[in-house]
Amino acid sequence: MAGMLEGKVALITGGGRGIGRQTALLFAREGARVVVADLSADGAKETVGLIEKAGGQTTSVIGDVAKPDDITAMMDRTVEIYGRLDCAFNNAGVNGAMVGQAGKRTGEWSEEGFDKVIQINLKGVWLCMRAELQQMVRQGHGSIVNTASVAGLTGFRYSSGYVASKHGVVGLTKTAALEYAPEIRVNCVVPGHTDTDFIRDTMTRRGPEILASVPFGELAKPDDIAEMVCWLSSDRARYVSGAAFNVDGALTAG
């Protein structure tokens, strides 16, 4: 039986670790040719090595999603190697702890920290979408999935810059879905607290509180998010666009 993404070409940002890596591995298992993009050359190469070891087709590109020239290079490399772009997963991001703002209330965030989170999580997604949409318009088809967050649907203490950025991702997703339907589908995945390096600092400080807030009583696995992204990127989701899909263990159900 053919894989869910058999023959498709996919670009994944933030593919060197965590959710991005697991999604790249799943995409490859489902038959996609995967371009792994990441700021970390070592991380991207490690993901590529894992895909190749499993018999998949892949390559890596190194770049910063906050830099337009890097995104242009990612897109050019993808089309140069594979001829088109069928699926894009815009997943690269940072949180407050990664820019020195852990545990700070809204009025205590530094301007530099706030700007950095917005630059990567929101503007970076828009820059990627702009390049991807232009290529997909030329082709006449495509599917984009953005990584939002439960923090894009509600407020979270000590996370104002992150919350603002992820609310913006949900808005970008919905707007682009309206503008490019039906040829190009645009959705976002909304992870809850997920067991990756991304959340390690927060779990160290507030682990019991976080687990108590999740009805499932555990963190999501990166594979849980990857499965949703894979389905959204596939033709099985042909009538799905402009939606935000929660993978959060019922965290936001109440």
C-alpha cells in the first residue's frame, strides 16, 4: 500500500529536533521526499541521517527563518533538487525561556526578548508562507501546515510574547486559507505541552502544575503532533483548510 504522502515533496523547518524531526521521519516513512531545514547544521544532518538509514529520500538546508534571504535559499534548493513543493510544515520557533524571559510577567519582558520571539515565531512563519505560497501558486496546488500552540488559543502566564506570536500564527493561517482556496490548503496544528527540549526549562520550574492542567495527565509525544501534521498534509484532508487542530490531551476542552 502506498504511503499517505507517496511521491510528494515536503519542506520542514525546525526539522533538526523535536516535533520537526519526528514529522520529517514520519513524512519519509509515508513516502515523501523531505527537505529538512534548520538553523543547526548538526541537527538537520542528524535528521537526514536517520531518514536515509530508514531508506528515505531527503536533503538538508541550513538557514534562519527570520532572514528572508535564507528562506529564498531554502525554497530555491528544494525546487532545484525536487522540482516542486507539495507540502510545507512551518515549525521552527522559540519560547520565552530561550530568549531570557522565563517566569516574567507581561510588564517585565524586555523589548529585545519580545521582538525576538515575534521575529521568529510570527514573522518567520509569514516569510516562509510567502515563499511557499508563491511557489505553490506557480504549481497550482499545495498544502501548508503551521505550528501554532494552545498558547495561540488562550492566555498563559509568563508567556506574553509567545502567546502573542502564536495567536498571530492562527490568524495568518486562517487568512491565507481564505485567500488561496481551493488550490492551496493552509492549516495549523495546535500542540499542547509536548515532551521536547522546548519545554524542559518550564517543566523544571512548574512540572507538577503543568501536568495537573492536562486531563490526559501526561505530556504529548512529538509523534502525536507529527501524525496530525501528516494527515493535514495529505490528500486525505483535501477538504480541510483554515482550521486549527488541537493535539493537547483535552487541555483546552474546558
